[in-house]
Amino acid sequence: MIEDQRGDYPKALSSYERSLEIYKIALPSNHPDLATPYNNIAMVYSHMGEYSKALSLYERSLEILKIAPSSNHPLLASSYNNIGMVYHNMGEYSKALSSYERSLEIYKIALPPNHPLLAKSYNNIASVYYNMSEYLKALSSYEKSLEIYKIALPSNHPLLATSYNNIVMVYNSMGEYSKALPSYERSLEIYKIALPPNHPLLAKSYNNIASVYYNMGGYSKALSSYERSLEIFKITLPPNHPDLGTSYNNIGGVYDKMGEYSKALSSYERSLEIRKIALPPNHPDFAQSYNNIASVYHSMGKYSKALSSYERSLEIYKIALPMNHPDLATSYNNIAMLYYNMGEYSKALSSYERSLEIDRIALPPNHPDLGTSYNNIGGVYDNMGEYSKALSSYERSLEIYKIALPSNHPLLATSYNNIAMVYYNMGEYSKALSSYERSLEIFKIALPPNHPDLGTSYNNIGGVYSHMGEYSKALSSYERSLEIHKIVLPPNHPDLATFYNSIAMVYSHMGEYSKALSSFERSLEILRKSVPSTHPHLIILKRNIEHLKSRF
């Protein structure tokens, strides 16, 4: 139905329900043709994020189809597939997997071995494994899907491009960006040949390429691809289509990373406006919008506004999702992170532990998100000075990452970095240096040479050398960090202020006060342009400058 495709869900729902009324009058209660309108209504509810209603109607459709003579009819497989899709969106991955696999079994009996619907089934199974972070299983199923499509379809069919996209998405999540980017570009080439110049799938392809650049820290390239995606969507879609909201959301994410907070906020708010028109009031995408707006306020140091938006996001998720959905865990995690930055560690710990409880129920025992939860709890204990508990949590996180991820995944580097940070706080500088250097080794393999995380690694190593009194080594590391960040960040990004501040501190320790003052003043100049006048970092920096001037 056109209204459904255009995102006009209330009109689509009204039309499908009228169709169902007519069928009910004209046909017996379990006539096979009744399954179709139930299915269509369910599909609209699914698009609206009303998953319990969708599930109920898909199950009614399935009941009717089960009465039909053939137990292995393709329509039954389609029904199981749709039910699997709802469970998938609800975060109930084991139920989703079960339904998708039942669908695949029926298709294998009913269809030829290389029928495109079999490829679709493998694709759906792969997507569940992907969300469970079982990346090798996901990759295997996506590759089976691609093999079938290669046999069944012409060489430039759009579904082949979609298959390449999915395989690359897995590589992207595994941190294997060098494998991800060429395949996304191959996918885009196919779409350009097979589709009109402004087809929505081209927009999605540019979006995927942007996501790799984003993960690689190539924010200007990411922005360019996201904006190209948005241009296409503006031509092909109605002005308030949900995909436009997603595009503005993605652009906001890049501006957020670049420290251009006003632009980020503007894009996120435009995304929210579109979603308010296009979606029901408690759709999960609303929660995402409020969460992202909160993250910008968080970065700007406007903690009360951030907390309000994070809590609004959580309220929506509580209404829209099952009580143990992973997105609820993410919401508690974000609130915890805010409390952490506000120095309210007991509240942060409580929210992080709630997040961990949900993840333990919702996810496999070695899912990377569990590793992240332990990592975050470790961070709170670290700041509370409970170093043994911090170390224990960080090491548990590292154990999970070692099982779940490739050996040079960036998250492993993050784990070594955090363990190093505890040793640093405990004054065990040689152990800290060893872990920071292991972290740097992984980042050098996993990331492009000027990725911001490499810059952060050099900064951390510089901090250890500084505390060990090896100021020339500290200065060298801090300056390498600053070089990298100057390349990847806008000239007035607040992180640059932090690096100038670190260099100033080393010069101060070396007794080179004029150089120290110069670096402090450069830091102050950046912060005045990038953060509010009441930001805590700005206040601390002014005190440091006053203190240094008193020593001249």
C-alpha cells in the first residue's frame, strides 16, 4: 500500500482495517484469504513500533494459514518470518532466531535450492546473530545469502549490493574497517548501475560508507557521505518520512564527534521534529532522538538539560519495549555516564548495575555489551578510589572482549587502556605504561594513522611519563597526540584545549614557565570559543593560569 510505503501509517492502517472488515463479512472465519489483511495490519503496527499489537495479528494470520491443507506452504514460512522480525525488533533474539529458522526449514522444503527467498531467510538469521554480536555466525549466514543471490539474480541486481552491504556491516562491527570500505564501495557501484540516480537504496549505500568513515574517525568524509544520502532522500521521499529523520540524526552524530555542538543539536532537533510527525508518540526512535540531544547537552556541560532528555528517552523505552530490551540497558548506561561526569558516583553505579542486570538477561554471556557494562562499572570504582574493584571489573570486561572479538579489535585496546588507568591511579606507573603501550599497539593495527583514539593513547602515555618525571618523553607523547588531534578535529574543539593544557603542565614542571603560559593561554582561547562560560574545565584552567603567573 502506497500510504504504508510513504510512512503515512494511520491512513494505511485505516485502509487495511476496512479491507479486513469486508473480508470478515464475505468469508468464513478461517478462510486463507483472511490471513493477508491480518498480516498487512500487523506490518503497519510493526512499522509504528507497536510490536505487541503486530505480534498478536501476525500470530492470528499464522493460525489461519496453519488450517490450510499444506503444512509447508511458502506463506507459512513468510508468516514465521514476520513473527521473527517482530521478536527481533523487541530484542527477543532467541525467539526471533527460532521463528526465522522455522521459516527457513519450510522454504527449503517448498522451494528450489537457490530461490531468492532462501537467501532472504539466511539474511534474517544473520541479522539476529549480528545483533547478538555473534559476528562469525552472522558472517556465515550473510555469505550463504550472497551465494544464493549470485546464482539466482543478475550480476548488478540491487539485492546483491544489499548483501555486500550486510557482510561489510559485520566487518565494520568487528573493527575490520579496511575490509568494510571496499565492499561498501562495490555495493555502491552496483546500485549506480542498477538503479535510477536518486533511488533510496543509493542513499542507504552512501549512509553505510559514511558509517565506516565515522568509525575510522574520518568525520569530514563521513559528513560528506551522510549529506549525499540526505540529498537523495529529500528528492525521493515525502518531507516527513522517517528515513529523513534518521539522516538528520546521523549528521548530528558526526557534528557531535567534531565538537560542533550547535550544529549537532540543530540536526538532532530536526530529526526529532520529523519523527514527531511521522511516528506514534512512544515509538523507540523518539527515545533515540531524546538520547542524542541529551548527549550533546552532556558534552556541552549542560548536565540538567542532559539528564532531562536522557530520562525522557528512558520513559519512552519503558513504554515501547519489553522490560529487558537491550536499548533499556543503553538508556540506564547513558544516565549513569552523566551522573559519573557530575561526580555522583553512587547514582552512576546504581544505573550502571541496572544496565548490567538487563544485559545479563537479554544477551549471550560473552556479548561485547556485557564487556562494556563491566568496563563502565570499573570506571566508577576507579573514580571512587576503589581500585581493586575497578581492576576486577576492567579485567572481567577484557576477558569477555577476548572471547567475543577479534584479537586486534579497538575495544580490546580500550580495555587495556582502562586497566592502565587504574595502575596509573594506584601509582604503579610501570604496569600502567605496559598496558597503555599494549593498547597503543592494537590501535595502530586497527585504526587509521590519525584516528583520535591513537591521539588519546599517546596522551595517556604522556601522562605516565610525566608522573615518572620523564618530562622529555612526556612532551614527545603529548605533542604526537596534539598533532593527530589537529588533523582530525576542528580548530576549536574542546579536546584540543585539554592537550594544550597537558603540554603546559609538562613545561611548568620543567621550569619553562613562558612556554607553559603560552600553551595554557592557547587552551583558554579554544575553550572560550567552544564551551559555555560556566563550564567546569574553563574555571579550572583560569585557576591554573593565575597560579602559574604568580610564579613569575
